[in-house]
Amino acid sequence: MASRIVQRVKGTRDFYPEDWAYQKWLAEKFTGLGCAFGYQEHEGPTLEHMDLYLGKSSEEIVTQQSFSMTDRDGKLLIMRPELTPTLARMVAQKEGELVFPIRWQSYGRFYRYEKPQRGRGRSFYQWNVDLLGSGSCSADVEIITIACNLLKELGLSPDQAAIKVNDRRGLESFLVGEIEISQDLVRPLFGLIDRVDKMAPEKFSEELGKIGLSGTQEQELGELLKAKDPSFSSWLEEIFAQLEMTGVAEYVELDLRIVRGFDYYTSTVFEAWARSSSLRRALFGGGRYDNLTVQVGGKREVPGVGFAAGEMALTELLKELDLMPEVAAHNAEILVTIFSEDLARDSASLAFALRESGLAVELSLDPTQRLDRQLKYADRKGIPFVAILGPDDLAGDSVVVKSMIDGTQSKLPAGELEQIKSHVRRGVAA
């Protein structure tokens, strides 16, 4: 009885070479953009103590959407669902040694135990961009500008995607000062606003009544959430004014429904959304967090602002809009064939020499395989050139280099490795 193949874990993915080639392309797009703004790459551990996340991340993520475990010493650990608490810990540990402002970026794997669906999985890659040590709104402008440039880099126009921005602190002040909503209702109200697009209007109204809003307050809140003028927040007014000078203003709009579900955000929050798509969720998001380093044990508050962009939702949007790049898996540039068993060592020596010259080289492994089968393998694998070293070639210190692209072949001096490499590279480029 044949054994059954063990299936992959639900919500995870296999990356075959062509899939991984796309992931590498995307990672390079992300980190290349970060480097253009002066952001250094860093990385943290996949496992953290649960205490690092409790009270500092989204309660829903920590209690319902995390993979956790107990180690042999009885300590509760978490597989990181996001990076910001780890980043805050790393900064707090060396805050006396670091040069501020810090511009850091990271691209790594994260885990969330949630229902797998289109654009969302239990294991995913995420780009994190953070600027720490500046309380100026210019830092927020820089981060939002990077977010807009990410959309540009992926080929998304302002008609296809937008960055929606809000100010939690400014919104809170307006709710308490102008609509006279009790301070202790702000947090549950933000929780409802964060989910407003997932509820029918009558359900949202019902939930507002449950937390204690009057009919008049509900009406005023409804009008406020439709506002497109940032004048309720001088902080936001300055951000929008500066964004006019960074060349990305057409990507940015005010949306007071954006409050983000993470408890550590203090003022600016933003999310990227597709203008028209079957994806009914944010593409990515971020904001300002001004006291997280103290929460993880730091001696002083280090203001910070940043965002995290997961690759799954963005990839689904690129597929939907037919913007996926044509990315091929890395391949050998030339296959060194084995003409006959007695020439196997000579072929191996040639492969070694070509590899030392800088070419990506595969060597046939079966000395008994017919030459036509080796050529067929190169063709199926997409290897553009093959090297054939027969007895006459060996005697004349030459090698036949055959193009699998157009079928032409050239006899070149076996010892002139740079000439062979140039011949292959020119053929690939053509």
C-alpha cells in the first residue's frame, strides 16, 4: 500500500523555485526602497516571551491569533505575529549606544493563527520600516512618503491604490471636546470605528448605543467620519501640507475611520487600500507610537513611527490588476555535458574552471547518458548554453559551446575562459 503524502500545515505555503524568485524580487523591491531613504536592515528573533506582547500589541492578535508555546522551563513564548514590540525591546536594550534618529527596516517571516483566506495566511513575509527618535511630524511625512513610493514601485497608480491617513490623538480630542463623548468610551469606540466597514449601518448604530452614545452623539459622529478636511487636527494639517512637497500627495487622503487595531499607536495612523478590488481589507498599515520603548523596560520614551507591509495582500492585488512581474528562477548559464565516460573527469575540470571564471555552471552527472538526452535536459531546464567536450576538442584544446536559444554553436579555446564567459553572456543578453 502506497504511503500518503503528508500535507503542509494549514495556512502555510510551499515556495517552488519560481515562487521563491518572486519573493526575492519583492523583498528586493521593499529593501531597495528603504535603502534609498537611508534605512538600515536589522532582524530580531522569531520567538519572543509572551510578556513582550501582552498589553503592547492588539489584544485580539495576542490572545486569539498567536502561535504560543511553553518551553521546558515553563515560560510562555510567542511566535512573532508582528515586529514592533521586538523593535522597541531592541532599541530599549541599547538606547544609550544608538545614534538617533534610527532608520531601520526588516523583511522576515511572521505567524498569526487566523482563518486562512485570500491575501492572508498563518505564515507570511512582512516588510517593516521604522523611524525612531523624532517627535516631529516630518518623520511621519517621511514614513508615509515611503509607503506611497512602495505603491509606485509596484506599479500601482493613485487610481488603483491610496494611503488613508488619520490622527488618533486629534480624533480623540475632538470626540471628547466637541461631541462630548466620555473619555472612558473612547477606546471601545475606536474598536467599533476600526470595524465599521465590516458591519451593516444598523449594526454599527446598535453597537454605538450599547457602549453609551446618545442619538445626537451618534449623528455627530457619523458626520465627522465623512470629513475630508484635516482642520480638526493641526498635526494632520501640517502632515498634509508637507506631503504636497514630496510628490506623493495624489496617493494620500484623509479617512477618520482609520484608527488601527493596535493599542500602542498614539497619533498618526494610516492604511493602504485598493481603490477598486475584490480584496475587502487593508493592504498594509502603520502609524506613530511614542511610548512603546518605556513599556518594554526602556529608561526613556523614544518616539517612533513606522509601518508593516505583508506580501500576501499586495500580491493578490498585483495578480488581480495584471501587474505581476515576469520573474524567472535563477538558473545555470551553461551546462557542461559529458561526451563519454572516459572524458567525465575532463568535463568536471572544465565545469570547475568555468565556475571559477564567474559563470553559473551545471555539470551533467551521468557519464553513460547519451548526449542528445543531456541537450534535451538543458532545453527543458531553460539553460541557455551547453559545453561539449569531445575527444577531438580535447586534443585541440577547444570546446564547442552550443546555444540552446537559436541552435548555433561555436568552437572556442578551452583555456580562454573569459572569452567563453563573454560569448555566453552576450548570447543571454541578446
